[in-house]
Amino acid sequence: MADSKDFVVVTASNRDYFHMCLGLVLSIRRAAAPTIPDIVVLDVGLDPTKIETLKSLNCAVVDPGWDVDVAQA
């Protein structure tokens, strides 16, 4: 198995899909222990409380800085 620092899991989420993002993060944390990879979440419309939840799970939350709007579903 690869060392956890050999790769990073990157995903993106907005407020509508947060529950799925959280499920992914928790699943990775459970399945990958003890070698937990870094997880980066691109913030494409998360609420501040959701960002804090992800940070409390040691996820890096990043504003992608795109110059186009992500379509609202």
C-alpha cells in the first residue's frame, strides 16, 4: 500500500452536497487508518459552519479562486 503522503484526496463541495462530502471524508478516515491521506476540499459554496466541520476533521478547505461562477443546481 502506498504511503499516505504519496497522494492527496481532492474533492469539492457546496452546501447542497455537504452531506456527501462529509460521508466521503469519514469513510476515508475509517478505511485508511492508520495511514490517513491528506484530504483537500475545494469550497464552491460551503457555509462557514460546514467549513469548520471539515477543518475539525483535519481537511484543508480551499477557495479555488476560479474566475467563473459554479452553476447553481
